[in-house]
Amino acid sequence: MNLRYLVLVLWIGFSCGKDNSTPVTPPPAPSEATFRNPIQNGADPFVYRKDGQYYYMQTVGNRVDLWRTEKMSELNSARRTTIFTPPATGANSRNLWAPEIYFLNGKWYVYYTAGSDTEEYSQRTWVLENASADPTQGTWTQKGRLFNAENDNYALDGNILEHNGSLYFLWSGWPKGVNKVERQEIYISKMENPWTLTGKTTLLTTPELNWERNGFGVNEGPQVLKNPQGRVFMIYSASYCGTDDYALGMLSLREGGDPLNAADWTKTQQPVFTKSPSANAFGPGHNCFFQSPNGSENWLLYHANTNTGEGCGEKRNIRMQPFTFTSSGLPQFGEPVATGRLIAVPAGE
């Protein structure tokens, strides 16, 4: 998610084509349990699994909701709880976007973006904490803003990297000193604890490639992915979300590399997941990952539009499909699976 509804009326999307090919997921056998995409309406999906439960979040806008389910294919019927309603006014009162939930150091934390009721382009990252074993119960308390004074500017789409015993926070934002729509970049800082950043901020990627600049230059929605051998990748969304050409890109951290050293990350020069008109998938992006209940499959969860030109609003919907890793350990996402196509449910459901 980038400027969402704030810039929807300010920019006109661009469009570019892509060759069509056969979807990556074969049809399931008739006896298998199946589902179809989209699985529900919404945007900016995120899911975290603990103790056999999937805890799911997406942008609602005026509050933070949490879904709980044992089966991601049945997300649309999952129990849903509102865990945070913002104050009527103030810096944390409008445009609540892209919440993500984690269990860290024995407690639950939710990272979300929110802005002011009086200031345009005021989005910042905020943190909620809950000590209950069940995040749908207990009390969620506000820990305040998560920021680094070195680069305290427009910020959204926070994501956690747990690496070699340390926590790192990745987010999308504007460079220091920029106070208008110009470009969005992705940064990383080390975390002193789940609600405090420490040390330097490192710029990991800026929208420098043509396919990252449809509408205007955007790198956002960073999502950490680790392969079975533990190698770290960062999948991100590129281009303005209101265009059909919103797509996924990838950075790879070299083995033994330092997440805070930009030189240890390598950007893939082409997108790794793009639109497919034949599959009714336009502007696929803002993804996350999860494993099937039995741990044997890896799944990609993302949003997209069903028709061309539907923009960065309420017509987006949530989709999921399995993916694999190549023999060299690189993620291989294929193409979006067509809407309405039968897909076997995640293994173990």
C-alpha cells in the first residue's frame, strides 16, 4: 500500500503489457478439497501462524481488525475481532493501513500505519501490544510511534525481519526532507525492542527501474521471505498501486550478509510477479507468505483487481496460491492463478 486513497484522485495510472502463459497451478483432482480466488474482498493482506492458528489482517481503514482461522481457504468465514479503534482526532486517527501482527519476546505486537485528521501526507508507523496468549482476547495497549529521528518522515508498510537473534524493521517511506508525492523507498533499521528502533537507518531500494515507476516511483510493502536453507529475501511492491502494473520485485541478502549493509542486498532487475489479464489479475501486489498447516507447502497471499483500471481502492480482492523454490533456492512465483479456477486447499487442511 502506498498513498492509497489520498493520492487516488491526484494521479492517472499508466499501463504496459505482458505476455500471457499457462497458470502455474495445475487443476486439482476431483476428489480434493478446493477453493477459488478471490477468497475475500480487501487489500494489503498479512498472516501470521502460531499454535495451529492463522492470524490474518488487512486494511480496513477506520480501525484495526484481526481474523482467526485454522484454514486459510476458509478465511471469508473466519472469526473477526476489532482490536483497535483510533481516537476521533490527532496524529493517529485517520487512514489506518496495512496492519501486521507478530509474536515477539512473549507478547503480541501489531504494526500499522495511521495519519492525522488535520495534516495531509502525515502517515507514520504505530505499535500496539498485547500480553494475552490469545491476541483476540486481552487488552491491546498503544506503545506509540515507531520511528528513527534520522529519517522521521512519511512511513508505512512495516515488516519484521528476525535474523541471527536480532530484530530488524523494514518500511516504506519518503526520503528525509521530501514532503510531497515524489518517490517511495524502502528502509531498514535494527530494533532495540519491538517498539523502539536503534542505530542507523539504511536505504535498501529506491524506484530506479522503469517497471517500478508506473504512475510514479514506488517501492513499498516489504515482506521478508526465507527459503528452506534460511537465505533471506525481501519481496516488495513497485509502481503506484492505482495502476494495472503494480507488481512484485525482489532483493536478495547474500549468505552471511549484514541486513544493514545495502551492498549485501542484490535487486532482481525484472519483476518477479506481474499482472495477468487472462487470469483477471491486475495490479497484483502487497503480498505476504505462509506455510500450509502441515508445513509442506509455501503460499503467496496478495491483493489484485479483477478488471483493468479499477485503481487503488475498494475493488481490490485477496488471493492466494502455492509457490516453490528453485534448485538454487530462489523463490518461483509463476503467474497469478485465474479467478474462479479450482485450487487444492493448503496441505493439511
